Amino acid sequence: MLHFPSPGRFAATLSPKGRGKVVALAMAVLGYTGPALASVLPIAGAYGNAAGCAFFLRGEAGTGMALVTGESLMSPAGGCDFVELVSATDGEFVAQAACDGIGEIHDGLDRVIVRDGGDDGFFVSIENAEVAGPLSPCPGAAEALSPGVRI
């Protein structure tokens, strides 16, 4: 017959470093993946103005930053996290989004339209007021978003 110490007694015998290893092993065995980011809008990469791309690629905040990805929008007027894609027709994506700093304060979602202007870039409006555009592809964004380990 196998004998296992009580859970409290077992945890008390491990050093903090050992407890971390046990937790990491348990998460690996149980298949813990954590929250996954999924694009709401069918936009591959990141598109922005110069300040928005610098923020996306290097974390450098600047005046007038504007940036859109499949998950969110950042503009001088405020920011939005896309919640649900409502429609996608002819290069125009309509989404419900949780926005802050834009318009009146309310508990509901805002309607955000992201229009693909082709060579002119993306244009974004919130509740029918244009807030950003043209937004061009951020150089190096594809590499920054690709899966893999970077050291």
C-alpha cells in the first residue's frame, strides 16, 4: 500500500523554489494554456501611424498614437477592445467594442467600423465619427506577431 503525506505536510516540506516546480509541473500535466488572444477582426498584423507603430514595436509612447490590430484600437480619442465582429463586407468590418475616452461615458458597447482603404491603409470610425486613418502596415509587425520563442 502506498503512503502519501497529507497535502499540508507535503507543501510545508518544499522550499519556495520546489513549490514553484510542483505548480509548473501540475499546470503542464493538466494542460493549462492560460488566456489565448484571438483576433476579433480579420486583420493580420498591426496598422498605425508612425507614433502608433513605434508604440506597438518598441513600447515608445508618443503624441497622436493611432494603431489598429484584430484585437484593439488605440487612437488620440481613446482606446477600444473589440468584443464581437458584427459584419464583414467589401473591406468594411463592423464590431462591437468596449471603448474608453470616447464620447459619453456609458455601460454599453460602441460600434466601431474599420474600413480597408487598400493602398491608402485602414480608416477607423467610432459611432460614425472618424477617429483614425490612414493607418499603414507597421514595419516588422508580422515578425513581432509570429509564433515562436525570441531571446
